[in-house]
Amino acid sequence: MTAAGGLLAVIAGPSGVGKGTVHARARASLPESVLSVSVTTRAPRPGEVDGVDYHFVSPERFQQLIDEDQLLEWAEYAGERYGTPRGPVEEAVAAGRIVVLDIELQGALQIKEHDPAALLVFLVPPSFEELERRLRARGTEPEAALQRRLARAREELEAAHQFDVEVVNDDLDRCVEEVLGAIERARAAAEPANDRAGDQRRTRA
Ligand code: 5GP
């Protein structure tokens, strides 16, 4: 059950598309939003902080979280596992917050199945060549991992039409504005359903 205004918003897109920056900018404009901290089996990158960027866990612990149904969704990506902790997300949405998820394609589709009112935004690079250039410039991955990410990016770009909204990240300001507009519209669309849910609760009481 969702309180008025509660929304689950996925802002996804291939590795290197600039998701981190768009997330930070969108969230700065949405003070009532919360960013879900995912669980992952991958090793921290230099500068990443456990509990802030991710909860870094062993493969055994990740499997335990799956077995205990503590993940809202999870997926494998470039040889590692990533998942969204269920409890904090469900609590925040029920309290009327906007919960923003930075997750990949398979997870995004699982979220939509779980919550059809969820908004799925897909960030598209200006071109595949530009994506490769940005990923190389970032320099965070060895060549083999980079190749896995590029292969996955191609798959993701082909599936982008399954999202509610596609936004090209060529101009950051415009891109962020479009993302914020989509979130506003999704919130407005969810309002009548939320009101009806409230009415039902009141009627039953
Ligand atoms: P990175 O290793 O670059 O931090 O993340 C790799 C990919 O995993 C990114 O596309 C990121 O959005 C995705 N990801 C991060 N957390 C989650 C999660 O909880 N679930 C899913 N399905 N994907 C995630």
C-alpha cells in the first residue's frame, strides 16, 4: 500500500552513460527522494564506502539474502551479483517518498512486474562510440571487464524500448530536466490510485 506521493523510480542505462551524475542532479532537485543502497558481490572501487555506495557482501551472504526473500530484485552483471534490499525501499515508498534506483535492465523489469506504478527511465548515450569513449576515459575497469560492460551495454540499448521513458544524455541540463518531468508526471498519475487506496482504507475502518 502506497501513501500519497510515494513512487519507485528507476533511472537506468548502460555503464558509462553518466547515470551517477544524472542521479545526483535529479536527487538534488527532489529533496523528498531517497536513493536505495544496493547489495553487491563486486569489490569496492577506490574511494567507494561500504554502506554508502553499496553494501559489499560475499557471494554466500548474497545467496542468503535471496533465500530469505530480502531482495526486491536482483541480477547478475558482468560476472557479479547486484540486488535491491526490500525493507528500506518498501518502507520509504509507503511513507510517501520517491525512491530512486540505479539498477540495470533485468532488475528494472523485475521492479515493474512487482509494482506496475513504478517509473522506468532509460538513459541513452548520444552514440555507442561516445559511450565507449566515456567508459575508457573513466579508467575504472581493466580491458576484459570493460569489454563485458560494452557487450552488456549493446544488449541494454536494444531493450531500452521496454522502459516507460528514454532520455538521451547529450546535454546534461536538458537530460535532468526531462528525467524530473517524467518523475513529476508519474507522481501525478499515481495520485488518483493513491487517493482511492486511502478511500478504501477509510471505508473499511
Ligand atoms: P557498477 O559495478 O558500475 O557500480 O554497476 C554495474 C551495474 O549494476 C550498473 O548498471 C548498475 O546500475 C547496476 N546495479 C547497481 N545496483 C543494482 C541492483 O541493486 N540491482 C540491479 N539489478 N542492478 C544494479
